[in-house]
Amino acid sequence: MIDRPLRARPEPDGSAESALEAHLDYDSLGGGLSVRPRAPGDRFHPLGMAQAKKLQDFMVNAKIPRGLRDQIPLVVSPRGIVWVVGYRIADWAKITDKTARQLQLRFSRSG
């Protein structure tokens, strides 16, 4: 799906590969997951932020190159964008003390 390497910020273990893995609160997802590219008007509530923002603004602030933005997969649920793969999960999908079930997702580069 992604034909160029992601320029993700390294996660706590320091590797860019760990940015292709997400740990989510399963019960917060609200149903089945799917993967799609971005669409006009998408909104995203990034981890650590108080409210949702335009996905376009998130991508600009994350310094994602314009030519790469349409290639980044989005994991979505009925609640909205769960994960901008390689960059950040949604704040509402994070693991908390009240999390009963976790979901681990991992993407790998093709080719």
C-alpha cells in the first residue's frame, strides 16, 4: 500500500518500525475496523489533544510530505479515524486504566 518509507517519529523504543504498531482499547472502537485512504473533510482526534482537528491540518503539522499524504492508510471504525498509520492513534482509542480488552494492530511495508 505504501511504496515509500514512512517518515514517522520513532516511538518510545526508538524504532520507526514500532510506529507501524498500535495498541488500542478494543471496546472504545465501536465496531468493525476498515482501512482506507484519506477523504475530503476527514477529522481526527490525535492522542494527547483535547479535541478533533482536520486530518489535513494534522498532516501538515506532522510535516508529512504532500506527495505521501494520500498513500498513508487510515484505520477507521464507526466512531471515526482510529489510527493514522505510522503517526498517531486517536485519543479516544488509547489504553487506559479502565481498558478491559486490548487490540494490537501491526502494519508491514510491502515489497
